[in-house]
Amino acid sequence: MRYTRRHQFVQDEEHFWPSFTDVMSSLVLVLFFFIIILAIKQIVSARIWDNQLNETRLYLSSAQEELDNINRQLAIKKEEMADLEKIISDSEKHIQGLKTQLDKDRTALAQKEKELDSVKNQLEQISLLRLNLLKEVKNSIELELGNSFSSVKEPLVTIDDNANLVVQSSLLFAKGSSEISANGKKMLNRFAYAFENILANPDIRNSIDSIIISGYADSDDTFQNNYTLSCQRAIAVINTMMEENPVLSRNYGRYFQASGFSEFRPLVEEVNEAAKSKNRRIQISINIKDSQVQQIINNYMNKLP
């Protein structure tokens, strides 16, 4: 009985070990397959990571190239900026130099304008001298004639825009004649003494070059005859003044000059007798010495650097 139980025990023990071995083999096999799967997955993952790493490397390489390109462009821009800053700096220096020169030029210009104003004032004084001389003669004549007007209510003795003393011929001559009338001699007597007073002043006399008596005719005759008449009238005016005041002839005759312009240079277009009467005239001009003007100009030019 006891033997039977022992035999049964041994037999049960013998069946236990194969079963355990089978289980362990199955486990090992499962583990093996798991390891294989894990290895395959690891290999696949490694390839994926390698691909991603390669892509990343390519991207980084491309990015690095782009960065290098940007750095090169930035270096070029920095050089351009440096050149531009130098140009700006040079331009600012040039502009500052121009401003300095402009200030100097403005100062010099202000000085030149001041000097030119002085010259202008001196030249204006010379022009005013001639005008004042004629006004003095005119005033002397008006004292003799009173307030004389022509038939059209215009002054018979005037000073024109060119600072010439203009006397209507009707005050001195009959129409077509070069003989001084009695009233004309009285007027020229006043002219003669007025000019003597003017020329007696050495300061004024030294500035006068000549006193020109010019005759003008109308167009009623030929221009040849009008030339003769206008010249004869101018000469008659000078001769009469010299006869009325011998001092004028003796001391200052060298200043007087006669000229005639025939029917040319009319004051107005001749459409009626009144216009013709206005064109028949004696004109007295006082020429200032060019040396006076030239001296003023020379004085100014000598001051220039």
C-alpha cells in the first residue's frame, strides 16, 4: 500500500518537470519574439530618427548657408553704411565750408553794396548838380518873364525828363526866322547873367564840360533848310547872350557850343499847329565832365582787392 503511494508520487513528479519545461520554453520563445519585435521597432525607429536627423542636418546646413549669406550681405551693408557715413561727413564738412564762405561773401557783398551806394550817391549828386544848375537858370528867367504860358496853357520854359532846359522858339524868334526878337533879347540877358553866376563858382565850373545850345525846327520846310535854320537859331542864342553880357563871353565863352537837329527828334507827332509850335524849340543842356564821373569810378575800383 505504501509502495503504491510512493510510486504514484514519483510518477506525479515525473509529469511535473516536462510541463514546467514547456512553460519556460514558451516564455523564452515569447520573450525572444518580444525581443525581436523590440529590435525591429528599434531599428525602424533608428532609421526614422536617422532620416529626421539627416533632414535636420540638411535644414541646419541650408540655414547656416542662408545665415552666412545674410552675414555677408550685412558685412557689405556695413561697408556701404561706412562709406555713406563718410560721404555724409564729407558733405557736412563741405556744407559747413560753403556756409562759412557764404557768410564771408554776404559780409563782402554788404560792404560792396555800401561802397556802391556811396558811388551811387556821388553820381546822383553829379546828376542833381546839372538839374540844379538848370533850375537856377529857369528861376532867373521866370523872375524876368513872370508866369508866362503859351496859348495852350503850357509853360514856355521847362525842364524835360533828361534834365534839359527847353524854351519855345516863339519866345525868341518869329516863325521861320533866326533873328532874336526884342523880348527874346531880354530873356537871353537873364540867361547870360544866370550862366555867369553859375560859372563864377569854381566848384561848379570845374564839374562842367560844356553848355550846349541846340536848335529844333518843325517839318514845314525841307530838312536841309530846317538844318540851317535850327543851327542859325542856336548860334544866334549864344551870340546874343555873349553880347548881353560881355563877361560871359570873355571869361566863359569856351564852355558854350551850338548844334542843330532840323525837324528831327520832335517832342510830339505833328498833327496840328500847336504840335509844330511845341517842336520848334531851343534846348539847353549842361554836360558834366566825364572826368568827374570817371574819378568816382576810379576811386571805387582802386578800393577793390
